[in-house]
Amino acid sequence: MTHHRWTLRTARTSYTVRLSEDGPWAELDAWGPHGSEDGPSALDRSRRTHFITPADTAPAEYLPSGLRPFTGADLIASRPGGDRGVWWEFDGAEEGEGTLRLAFTDDVLGLRTVLCYATVPGTDVVRRWTEHTCTGGEPLRLERFDSAAVNVPASDGVRLTYLTGQWSQEFQRTQLDLTRGTFTIGSVQGCPATPTRPGSPYRTARRRTTDPRPPTAWRWSGRATGTSPPRPNRAEPYGSAPDAYRTRARCSSRPATPSPPRSWPACSAPTGSTGWPAPSTATSAC
């Protein structure tokens, strides 16, 4: 079987994604200087799993509950009153100049999800966002719909740099070394200032300033989760809508609306929300 593979090129780096040989999902294959896509993958693994599924250890770009049952999903969806879970199939790719769109569909549930990528000319920034469209006759209930999952080798842990704040002290730089376990940070009121806003416009995935591993950042106040080993060789920050808006969403049959994207490895100040979709549409936002 031939596994599809796509490479996005920035000014100095390349970001390569491929369809997994273990199941219907996209996973990171290479991320580094130009030419790294032609060498061995830093994310290669034995593919042996114990008591969990291959999807639970894969460096996946985005996975729903159902396909990844144990180690955390980026998307949780169901019909109202029905069981939760998405079991999708690959539905095609669209490539453009510095852009990539990977579509996955669950015809039984009635959901189409598109993973969107775009580079920023003259920089090493790759922007990520996800679009969800209800394709069935019944509304869908989305309990969680993150923007993206980012995977970097992290055998020795990661250093998280973020901002905390309160009234008149909105932007206090804080660092955390995460070697084991999971760390989640969110925005209390979905705004980049007061009060007690633990969200961050800047976040690194580097342990030392001289570490060649790239940093990640997001463009506005949102929510992120970082997981460090014992999940094999992974640190995966997740992006999603601010906490105040992310408890539930209702999605009916109409086109999805693009969301504010997530960006890395460049660091940028928060831009704020560009407007929320109508209640009958659903997009992931970060």
C-alpha cells in the first residue's frame, strides 16, 4: 500500500505529514531544516503497543475519540442522546502554494473534518486550524474540538513558557519544566488581560535556549494541554476555544466557518478573537 506524504516548505524548514500505515489518520513524519524530510524520522518508533491501540501512541496531527480511546482525543463528537465517538476515513487532500487541506469523513455520524495548514511567506511559521462540517440530517454535539496537535521529540521533557496575570499585573512571565505528566492552561474569561488570565500568547516547547527543537506559539488567548513522557517521545500542545465558550457546541448541516489559526514556531502577540461562528456552525479555534 502506498502511503500519501506531503511536505510544506517555509523559509528555512520543512514540515512533512503523511497518512499513517496503522490507521486512517495523518501523522507528523519530519520537521526540521530543508532536507530533513529525506532522512530518517525523529518520530519513528517500534510500533509495539501494550494494552493500548496504535493510535494512542502515534504522533498524530489530529485524532477523535473512538480512534484514540485511551490517551486523549482532539475531537469528541456525538449525536444528541447517542454514544460518543468518531470513526472516520481519509477523504482526500488539496495542495496549494504553501497550503494543505486533509479531509476525513465519518459517514455514519455525519461529520466531515478538514485539517488545514498554511505557511507564512518569508518566515518559518506554519499555521494550523481545523474545520468541522455536519454532513448528516441530524445535528451533532461537539464536546471538544481542538485546533491542532503538535508533536515534538521530548525524551527529556519540555520547558513551557507562558503568562499569568491579575488586575494591573496582566503579563507575568512564568516557566515550567514538564518531565512527566500533563499540564493544561486556559483563559478564564477568553480575553488577553484581566483578571487571572492564565492563557498565553507565547509558549515554547524547548528545554534550553540552545536547544535546536522548535518552539510553538498561539496567536490569541486560548487553551492548551502539554503531555510529556511516559507517552513515547511526545509533547503535544492542544489548542481550542477559550474555556468560557468550549463546554458545548451544536453543529447542523451548513459549511464550516474558518477559525483563528494556531501558529508556530514564531512567537506573536495575541490578536484577539475575530468573531464567533453562529450557534449552528462549529469550528475549532486557537
